[in-house]
Amino acid sequence: MDMLDFFPSSILQAADTSWQTVTIAQRASSAFRDHDLSGTIGYLLLGLLFTAGLLTVLGLVLIYAERKLAGHFQCRLGPMRVGWHGILQSAADGLKLLLKEDIVPENADKLLHLGAPVLSLMATVLTLAILPLSPTLQVVDLNIGVIYVTAVTSLGVLAILIAGWSSNNKWSLLGAMRAGAQIISYELSATLSLLVMVLLSGSLQLSEIIQSQSDGWWIWKSHLVGVIAFVTFLISTTAELNRTPFDLPEGESELTGGFHTEYSGLRFAFFFLAEFVNMFVASALIVTLFFGGWMPFYIGGWDGFNSIMGLIPPGIWFAGKSAFFIFLLMWFRWTFPRLRIDQLMSLEWKILLPVGFINIFLAALIVLFEWHF
Amino acid sequence: MDYFLVLLLAGLGVTLVGGGLIASRLFAPRNPGGVKNEAYECGEETIGSSWVHFNVGYYLFALIFLIFDVEAAFLFPWAVVFRDLGGVAFLEVGIFILVLIVGLIYAWRKGVLEWV
């Protein structure tokens, strides 16, 4: 069967989307235009509180999910003691870390040692704020969204390098150097995948990229190009997140703890939090670029099915899709063994990067001749 | 307003860490000194500083990275307006990328991409 028959043009009619993106920042500026000062400040505070709340909730939920999943993958139960099925475990852990002594090695660069977790969490907060969670649930919608994401996420590398250097510990330094090499390498193919999606959707704004998928998600619409971009993006974000099988910078069995060896108490907690929330950011980006963001799943012509799908609110769609990719990342951890550093480098430079370049050419051709649906 | 909020959010990141650390300073015990504050080296006494000349084996990777990253920065505006520019833009950027790919192939053949 021909691809074009399989995806009938009725997909276009199925998704009758009249979603208008209204961000918290836009509400604040419209209040500002109306000389409504309390409204402006209120919306700005709402944006900040929402981001802080999201950060906390995601941290608690994801750390619990990771431990619970890790347990079940290994035929254990995972945390069970604190609350029902251990549901309060990560809150208890947070409290414990708060009450632990904050040890700074005496030979460390004190200022930079403090600055690294700040930078790490700041990068996470900044990326979290521009994710389009639903048409009305987005803090800021920058018109250069995709470039902003690549720029801000690379602050995270800087935090890791600073942490490793300032600790004045050999393990930390080695871990940080590995992390630096790994993350900047994989950033290239992640950027190339982003570039493909920008080519296809013709916009850098995350909300517009989602709107461009109202007639079908890019993963279906773009022939093979979107799939290749998706796979490279998935691999390279896993590497950028320092997650297994790319967890060389932290490899417990070789580097004790990598860059955060000398971090204890809350400073360690902030690195940990940033790492887990970055996992959500990465999944949310994958969902936004390739899987239609908060768009419901429609099948062309199946009106009854589509109307049921349309009843589920966009925020739930986004959360559900992101949860799937977070699960995938956690699954990777218990499936793939850790790579060796030379395997890691050659995977990026000899496979992913050339594939990424070829993919860009293909994507440009598809856009040029309008082969996509 | 967008970028003002981004600035505020950056402040939020700093405040969260700062506030957390102040709270931890209030509640947590503080008892520094002795071997506890030495850099961790698997229980042995710390030998020297780690701020030494470090052979960054990947500096060549870093160089190639720089080239391709700048190239990506050039390609973003091209990707946004590509629909309106059409075939000429495709050829021009094609030549641009090909030149860089020749560079990558050169580095590859020279053995720069081998990790030793």
C-alpha cells in the first residue's frame, strides 16, 4: 500500500484545531498595557510560582518513579516504607538532605563550588519555563524558542565543568572532563535534529511548531526524515542527560560520583533535582517536536474515535506523552550496558553526525519539493 | 515582557538554591574540620591538588565541535525562511555544508576522531 493512501488527506479535516496559545507572559503584558499594575505583578508572580511548583513536583515524582521502576525492573519492590507504597519517599529524602551537613572541601574554590549548583538549577528553570504544556499553560513563549533551548541547556555543561574543577578532587575533575567532551559532542547531533524540525515546521517558536502539527504529527508527516531525527535526538539527549548507557561522567563504579563527588547535603540535592527535571525537559522537547505536543491523537476519518480523543484535555496529552518518554529513558538504564569512552566518541562523530548531515539534506529536499503531507 | 520574565526566572533559580542553602544552614549541623574536609580519595590521605596541567585528550574534538556548532547557528535562520527562499538557498547551503563535511572527512582520515 502506498504511504499516501495510508495517511489519507482526511487527517487534515480530522484535526479541527482552534487552539490559541495564551502564555502567562502574554497575560502579564496585556495587563501591563491596560495599566493594571497589580494584574501585571500577579501574572509575573504566577509564572514564577508555577515554574517553582512544577520543578518541585517533577523532582519529587520523577525521583520516586525512577526508584520504583528500578525496583520493579530488578524484581524488587522499591521504596515501600514512607507512606503508601513509599509515595512520600522522595519528600523524606529531600528533608533528610536538607538536614545534612553541607561539607565543602577545604581546598575547593568556595565561590565556584557554590556557583555550580546554582547555574545547574538555573538552566533547568529557564528551559522548564518555555515548554508548551498546553495552549494556556506555558510561562513564556519566546519566538526563538529552539535556539533558546540549545543555548540554555549548554549552561548545564558549564555547571558540570565548574563543579568538577572547583571541587579540587581528581575524580570530580576526570568526571567533569568526560562530561564536557560527551555533552558538547552529542549537542551537535541534537542541534542537527532540531534543525531538521525547524526546517519542516518553518518556525523556531515552540507553540508554532506544535500548531504546524495540527494536521498530523511530524513523526508521521515527514516520511523517514522525522524518524531519523527522532532517533538521533533520543540518543543524543540521553547522552546529554548523562544517563545510562552514557553515564560515563558519573560512572559510580569507576569515578565514585564523577563531578558531584564533593557535593553533599542540599548542594547535591540541587544537582540531582536539576538532572531529573532535565529528563522531563528532554521528553517534553521530544513530544513537542515530533509527537504533536499537546495535540490529541487523531486518526483521519474515525470521527467517533477522534471526538473521544478530543475530550481529553491538552495538558493531559502532553503529560502522558512526556511520561512515556521518561519511562523510556528509565527503561534504557536497565537495558543497555555502559559504553566505553572511545565507543561513545565514535558513535557520535562517525555515525550520528554524518547521519545528521544527510538527514538535513533530505529534509531540505522534502521541504523544497513539498513531499511531506 | 517575555524576556523580563526570563530574567525573573533566572533570578528564581538563584533564589531557590540560595534559600535552600540558608535553610540548610539553619537546620543542619555544622562541624567542619579534620579529614572530613579533605578531598575524597577513597579513604586515603589526599595527595596534592587536582589543579594540575591536565591533558585534555579531546581538545581536537572541541575544535571540530566549535566549527560545527557555529555552522548550526548559521543554519537556524536559513531553516526558518527556507520555504520562501527555495532552490538557490538549498544549493548555497549545500555547498556550505559540503565544505564542512570535507573538513570532517579530513579530520577522520587524519585519525583525529580516534580516542587513544
